[in-house]
Amino acid sequence: MTVPVHRVPVSLLTGFLGAGKTTILNHLLRQPELAGTVVVMNEFGVVPIDHLLVEHIDENLVLLESGCLCCTVRGDLTRTLRSLFMRRLRRELPALERVVIETTGLADPAPVLFTLMQDFFIAERFRLDGVVTVVDAIFGAEQLARQPEAVKQVAMADRLLISKCDQADHRALEGLEAQLAGLNPGAPQLRVHGGIVAPEAVLECGLWNPASKTADVARWLADEAVAARATVHPYARRGRAAVADANRHDASVYAFVVRIDTPVAWGDFSTALDMLQGLKGDQLLRVKGIVHVRGEALPRVIQCVHHLRYPEAALPAWPDETRATRLVFIVRDLPRKVVDQAFACFCAVVPEHAT
């Protein structure tokens, strides 16, 4: 069982109100690397693209001079993706090489990810390339403290773009970067000046490298970076009472690594994960990792968002010499011991606290 690499990659561009997604997206739409890309927006007018417009294909779709298509979502994202795929199949669209979904500033990324997981037609034809979150260098720290949506956008990100760095105080910017690392230490951070971003900063940040058609597990999982950071968060050890300001929305979100050196029976492992998702799914913002299954030569890869799980698949090879289960959890209001107890109960193993 392998992951099909021919599926259309989907990149989710999110970020809180005023973070600068509009400026970044306008820059990206001019780049030749995005030719053949469909940009899905909630409605036209969210991003001013008139200067790039070539022609209206219909009331919902415009062709841009860069070769991109811009599409408005009027209702269901599933219906939009189905329509795009079928229209490309009928050659009514010039290309469909990738999709970039730009969300509103108050959007929760989870429903978009659910769409890519739940719908069989979509899951067979599209794959999540990654979640890219734009964070305001000036107001980001305050938004994270006050807005749960901003915290979730950061926690679920594969990459973090810090916008308006040319306008921000240097010390405050360093403080924001430390705050982001606490929420999501596995996501690389990139400082953005004037909204100028290289396409590779937004594209190809998922598990699969389309150029080599191989899995870049170390970059995608980033478990060493997460493990190095996890030990400094008091909530991981002693719960909410240990957090200095429990009223901050970012205070109880943190990441940690579960490592199991002994091969696990897939049924037992899956049951433990199902139990966690069933009882604590609201607190599991994101889970990703590789699993050493007893009797299998190759690792399985898993990804979860809240109560839902991507269909598991086997990787073509281990990423390194270590043959161990490694899982990255990003959680909210969930002590590490709850996760450890689930695997100890169902898999009869005690996870190591990776450092």
C-alpha cells in the first residue's frame, strides 16, 4: 500500500484578519511557478485580482495572465473541487496542476482538512500538500493571546510566514517567534518583508516531494525540533494549574513527541488512537507520524485532525536507521500522560519522552 503521488496537491493559505494574506497571494499569483494553479477563494473581491485578470470563463471562474485560475466558493468546498476536477477532465479548464485555498481571517482550517479526508471522491484525486499560516509581526502576539482561531491556525500549520517584518520592532519580533515555536515547534518560520515570498515557501511543504517522488519524512515530521521544545512547556507535565496565565488562548496549546521503540500490533495501535480521538478529539489539533507495525518491513504514515484520520499508507522506505514509532501531537488542554496511558493500555508499551 503506497501513497499515490499523482493526486492534485492542495495548499491551504490561512492567517488571522489583517495578517497580510492578500499581499502575499497577489505576489505569488505573478510567479511562473504557480502556472496551472487554481486559487480557491470564498468570494471574488476578497483579494483584488483585477490587474491580473485575463478573461471570465464563467461567473465563478476567471483566468489570470500568470496561467492561474481563480475560483469563488459559493457554498460547498467539496462541490467546488469535484467540479474543478471534472471540468479539467472534460478539458474545459486549461490546467489543474495544484489548488491553493485562501481562507478568511476568522476561518478554522479544520473543515477544509476534513473535506480532503472525508469525501472519497476528493481523497482519491486531491492530497493535502500543507497548511501555510500567515502571522502578523505587529499584532500577532496579541491575536494569539485573545483569539482562539489565530492559535488554531498556527498550531495546524506546516509552515509559518511572519508578515510585515519590515515594520515590526526587532525585540517584539523575536518574542513572537519564540511564542510561535512554543505552539508549533515543528513548523519552519520565515520572515516576510513587503509581502514578497518565494513560491517554494508556500508550495511543496507536505510529506511528498513531487520532484523526486519520495517522502521527505524528516522535514515533514520535524520530531527532533518538537521533542527539544516539548520539555519546556509546564502544561505537558502538570496541567493547566502550572500555566502562568490560563486565560490566554495560546497558554494551553503545545506539542510533544511520542516514541515507541517496540513494534506495535496495528489493531492495538489503531484502537488506542481511536480511543484518543473519540474521547479527546476536540483537544487533538493535529497528529502526524510514522508507525513501526509488527510484521511489516516498511513504516506506515498517519495524519489526524481532531476526530478524523487520513487513510493510513505505507512509506516506500524508512527515513533513517531508526526503526521506531514517532508521533508528533499538537494538543490543547490535554496532559501528555493521557496520551501515554492510552498507548500503555492498548499496546502494552510505555512511550518514551523523546528529548
